[in-house]
Amino acid sequence: MPEELLARVKELRHLLHKWNHEYHVLDQPSVSDAEYDKALNELVRLEEENPSLQSEDSPSQRVGGAPLSVFEKVEHTTPMLSLGNAFNEEDLRDFDRRVRQGVGNEVSYVAELKIDGLAVSLRYEDGLFIQGATRGDGSVGEDITQNLKTIRSIPLRLSKPVSIEVRGEAFMPKKSFISLNEQKEELGEEPFANPRNAAAGSLRQLDPKLAAKRNLDIYVYGIGNPATTGVNSHSGGLDLLDELGFKTNNERKKCSNIDEVIEFTSSWVEKRPALPYEIDGIVIKVDSFEQQDELGFTAKSPRWAIAYKFPAEEVVTRLVDIELNVGRTGVITPTAILEPVRVAGTVVKRASLHNEDLIREKDIKLGDYVIVKKAGDIIPEVVHVLLEKRTGEEKDFLMPTHCPECNSELVRLDEEVALRCINPECPAQIREGLIHFVSRNAMNIDGLGERVIAQLFQEKLISNVADLYRLQKDQLVAMERMGEKSATNLIEAITTSKKNSLEKLLFGLGIRHVGAKAAKTLAQHFETMEKLQSATIDDLVAINEIGEKMAEAVVTYFHKPEVVHLIDELKALGVNTDYTGPKLVNVEDIDSFFAGKTIVLTGKLEILTRNEAKEKIELLGGKVAGSVSKNTDLLIAGEAAGSKLDQAKKHGVEVWNEERLVLELNK
DNA sequence: TTACCTCGAGTTCA
DNA sequence: CTCGAGGTAA
């Protein structure tokens, strides 16, 4: 290989990297577009002619590589959580109060624009972009590396060889959206509904060459593994991201109190339309990482951040009808059928009305003009009726007295708002139950959607969940819109689902009060269906997280003769009924001082954060409680311990200092 | 709840 | 080529 060639390729890459950064990140181009394109074309040509020169971080990657056949799943190293929402000033002040209660009054916040796009994660190793993924459910997303590489403001190589995972929001600028839709219309194609959908659609293309044409952009706003970077605050993290060559959003402000935050949010309500991209709110984060750690997380979101959402767009339309649906549990849900109307970027035709009380409370009549908005900008909601638009032609809506599907009498169980069909043979309930059984969190049978289930049920090919495992391929092929290929895939998916761990089956069965979480707890504790079937109420209540209601529901369920029969059938058909997930370690089996003990932390800890301490204790089988009682085994008293220390003395509880705790933890 | 992409089925036309 | 289903995102 001629040396000049190698040198030229290197030079081109260097120049293109530099120009790219100037243009897309700094917004200060030093060369014309034509010059850039010329260099890029030369590089692409040289690499094509000399395949040995190709490289993952070459700017030539921006034009899009070979099409993919599927998106691979990727597990995020640290989960991508969603944020809690604030809809008004009061919510923000509540948030501030909670934060200061946790970490004291010395708090600064960083307020940033919340870009309306798609959350993505970007992984770099030794400064090289190696993988990009969607958020997915927070822990597992899809690998969209090839498409993300076509976004010019994503650096393929960082200014320093660090290994880092960053998070950002990919979006389509308003301008690109408008011109893309103009192009589409010229070609006679359907335009995209809004920039966010356009961006999402672009990133879901299997062919990255198409994504490359879509002019997407990104703002990077966070680091997944900040502990490894040496920075100690969110604002420091953003500065680091700038330094590494990422594009961050400059419209951010460090605020020393909540009033400044509120002023920032309200100033953007007016400035929002003038931005070249869409935003749907403001994100507020506690700046200090130490304080973030101290605040920790709730089950679904960090306690140190919140998303302020701009007031939702409200639109007037007419409610033409109310439809009734029977759910899996027999609950009757009324749904408003609306005259189609555009709200917040999409056309809304229906909105759930939840129950009869809500209809009465809002005094909704058929034919009323109503205000509609999208709560959290996603779920449509009828806000209220426009009484002044009443003509007298409106009709009262009456809840039915009988099930719309099986015509049996509906009942309202005491203290419940819902009206229910309690006929266990109600076809609607059976059908919905089957749909639930195959759904993702339950048995997860791919290719079996609502429609196919409804069709199978209609044609009496299945009448309970065991029948699914009796289906034959030729029965499927005989159905409408079901060919050889689909049928094979479906049978395969059904067979695969037999191997599922017990909790999936338990959740799928749809026992009252047993959701995905409880199903897992039960499966972990009992490990086999037989043991669970013979459990008594006392056995169940003894388990943490299982209350009386749930215990009763479980016992009642397994005592029904038809359930016993169903489970026998499933077993005979080869469905696994054992727990096959990671083994739950029995607390008594842990060889640790903390096993089975209840520990309370108080005062200011110096070595560990409160959360770290809690996690470590729980890992060793201990339980961390909030206040001291006679059941407390041990109190860890940090600096300036207060009333809890007195309480402990009163109850004769053993007291340790933090050092002693750390020693024991590290044993 | 709606929009978007992808896939397979079924139809139409060369 | 069109249609409808499934899966994913917000």
C-alpha cells in the first residue's frame, strides 16, 4: 500500500472530523459545504478502492452502511430511568421541599430544556463510538448504532480516549421536518405527523442510508456512569461532555433556589415557539452528585430530578358516542368516541372515561362539546364539558344494567367505582384473559396479537389457555390471513413459551391482585406450582410484600376445581411450572451478622452514603427500617444523631458508629 | 392513544 | 402493490 495514500486518508479524516465538529457542534463552519462534500467523497472513494483502510470511526460512516435485518437487543449498563413530572409551580415547590428535606438547604439545581425526541444511549470505549441504543423499557433497548452514526453531531471519536456511556435526545429540527414533508408530498407520500414521529421513524429504518438523509440532530445531556469520570456535579458533567466533543444544549441555567428554576421555566413558555426544535418541558436536576446519591431513587425515577411539563394543548371537539368495553376482570369501561381532532401533534378519536362516576362528575352527555387534552402529552383525556354550547339536543348516557357481551346482569361490588360482569363464562372476559396470557409480561408469545386470539376464539379453536398448546399448524393455515410462514412461526413461539419460568405463567393466569411483581415474589418463594397450590393463607401472609387480600385471592383461586384441572392439563401438555430464574437466597442461609436483622440508620454518614449503606446491608440479608421500635436490632448512629439515638437507648437497642458498620460490612 | 416501520398474505398484472 | 398485524415509542 502506497504510503501517500495512507497519509491522504488520514489527512482527510482529520479534516472532516474537524469541519464536522465546527459545523454541527460549534455552529461555526470554517469551510463551505461544497468543500466538505468534496473531501468526504474523496474519502469514501479511497476507502472503497482500498477496503483495508476502512475504519469504524471514519467520517465516511456518516453516509450509512449496509442494511440490517433486525435490531439487536442491548442491555443498558445503567438503566435509563424516566423522570417524575411537574405540571405547575406547586409541583416544583413540592419537589424542592422533598429535596431539601433529604439533603438540607444548600442545594443548587440545573434547569435544561427538555427536547421532544427520542432518548438514546451512546457507548464509547477508549474514545471510540461503539454502540448506540434506544431507551426501550429502561433496561433493554435496541441497537441502532448504524443509524446514529449518520447523525453528524454525534462524535465518532472523542477528544480524549475515555470509556463512557452518555445519554441524549435525538430529534429532528423543525426546518428539516418541514422540508422532509415537502419532499414527501412532492413524491405523493404521506407526510409525517410531527417531528418526533419523523425522528423515531428515521431511527427505526433498517437501512441506515435512509436514516442518513433525514437530517437528525442530537443534544447530549448526561453520563450513565458518572462515577468513573472524576466529575462531581451534573453541570461539571455537561462541561466535560462539551470538552469531549459532544453537542450539549446551551440554554441551561444553574439555579441556587427553586424561585430561579420557576422563573426559568416560565420564561420558556413564551420563548418556546421561537426555538428551531421542539421542546415539551424543562428538566430540573440537583447539581451535586453527592446529594443525588443521598436522595436516591424511588421504584421508577430518581428523587433528585423532575420534568416540568408545559401546559398541555387543549382543543374543543364533540363527543359523539360512548362505547363500552369489557375487560379481563369483567370491569366495564366506557370510552368516549370523539369527532377526530388534532391535539399536540396527533389526531385524537377516542378517550377513556374510566367509569360511571367520572361521567356523572363531569356531567357528560352524548353530543356534548368537550375540551380534550393529552395528559402528559400522550393519553387523551376529556377535561370538561362546554355547558354554554349545550343545545338541549344532548342525550343522557346511561350505564347498562347488563353485560354488552354476554347479557348477564352487572354488579357494583361494594366500595368499588367499577361496574362488573361477574359471569365467569363471559366470552369477553375469556377472550381478554387469553390476550393477557400471551402478552409480553406474561407468556410472551410472539406473533399472537389481539386480533389473532380473537379470531381463534371466535372459531372455537381455543376456549382456555391450555387449548393454545393443542393448536396444530394445519388448523392455523386454514384461517384467514394466515399463511405457511406465519403459522410455522406461531407454533414455534408457542412451543418456546412452554419453557417460561413459573412467574410468567402465574402472571398470565390472571389471578386477582397478582401482578407481574407479586407473581415473581410468589414464584421465587415457592419455586414450584405444587408448593404454591398447597400454600395456606398463613404461609402466604408470612412473605414480605404479600398481604391478606392477595393471600386470600391466591388460595381461593387455587381451590377452584377448574383451576386444578387447568393446571394439570398445562403440565400434561409440557408447560413448565417451575421457577427457573435466579435463585432467591434464603435470608437465614446468608452467613452474615446482618442476616434477618432490622437495622436503622441515623445521623450524617461520612464514609458511605445512606443509600450505599442500605444497599450493602440488604445484600447481606438485613432490613433497613426508617424508625426505631422494639423490633429494631441495631442502630447505626452517624454524626449528630438525634432522637433516634434516645429511642434506641430506651428500647435497649444495640448502637454502633459508622466505622464499626463498615468493618462488619467488609468482612 | 396514535403513529411509524417491518413483515407476511393475498391480489393484480405482465 | 395494498392491507393488516405486531412491535415499539412517546
